[in-house]
Amino acid sequence: MTSPAMKKWSRGARTRELTRVLGRAGFERRGDEWILDTPELRWWVYLGTAKFDPHEHGLSVGATVLRDGHPLAGAMQAVSLTLRDLPGASRRVYRDTDEAGRDPLLMDVEALLIPLITRLPTIESVITMLLAGEITESTTSLSRPYQIAHAWKLAKAHDKYVLADRAVQMAEAARWTSQARWLLVELGMPVSGPVRENRGYSLVDRLVHRAYVRRFSPITDETRLPV
């Protein structure tokens, strides 16, 4: 039974509020997603329910690369994240009941997500954000090297050579675990130094990445990690 102090937000109620809030920011509701197009990127937002807990909701967010207003065939996702990955997120888990006076999910969308997307209209701005490590809330030890490698691949794919060189310099200069360095090499980065033979990802890393990518998102990014 819900405590009198608890408030409840159904998925339907959250969908209606998100349509209102995101609509003010320029998003358009298309099917199950909210879409915002810039000249270079298509941002999408998806509200999902956890597969094994109907009381847990979450927002998956991503950006695909556009060319002439259409998704670029074969292009990698520019960025993929969840609302709880954002520094300053008020909750690690967004339940459908909470003691807050206003829906924490909606408050984080307004305070964190919309401002972030507003300042990332281009591929170059996304790469710069990734290299700066602004989205580093994932607990897995492999999230940062993956982020740098992803930024490097994105920069190379779209002829942002200065940023690609910066990514390589960062990867070379950082002090990585042997597993993190193995991941950088496995993802194609030209980094030097001893690489211990990989003995497989830990169960924790596998589970965190599985949850990070697949828990709510309708899009599976198979390039993150084998799980």
C-alpha cells in the first residue's frame, strides 16, 4: 500500500507531461519516441519500463547522424545514454511512487537533459562532450575508455581530425588498467604499451553494460560490449 506521503506517477501520466515539457523544447512526438532534429543530429528520447519491474521507469536518450535531413545509413550512434547517467541526476532509479512533491524524472529532464541537448546540436559538440567526460555516471570501470574510443571513432568517421588526435593523446596519457587498455586496443585505437591478454569481462561489467544499454532502450548498440 502506498504511504499517504508518497505520490504516484503512472507511465501514462509521465508520457503526457514529457510531451508537454519536451514539446516546449522543440521535440515532436513520433510513435513511442520524442524527436528533435538539428542540421546534423536527430535526438530521440524514449520512456521505458524496466523489464522485470513495472514500477521502475527510465529515459533512454540518443542521437543519430543526419545527412540532408535523413539518418545517415550505416552511421554509428553519436551518443547513447540514460537520464540517470547525467551528473546531478536526483535518482539512480525512477520509481512510479516517490515522496517528492514533483516528479523527479520530469524535474531532471527540465534541469539536466534539455539543457544538455540544447548545447549539443552538432557532431563536433557531441565529440567534445564525450572527451570532456561529462557523462561519467556509469559505475563500470570500462565506461571511460569506451567513451574516449567512441569519441575517436565518431571523429574519424566525420573528418574531425583534430578531435580524433586529441582522443588518441588522451588515451595514451591516461593511466589505464590492463583491461581498460585492452578494450581501447580492441576498439581499434592506436595506443601503445603492454596489453595483458584479456580474460573476459567481469560479471559486474557485463551486467552494468547490459543494464546501461538495454534496460530501457529500444535501440541496442551492439558495439558497446559483448554481453
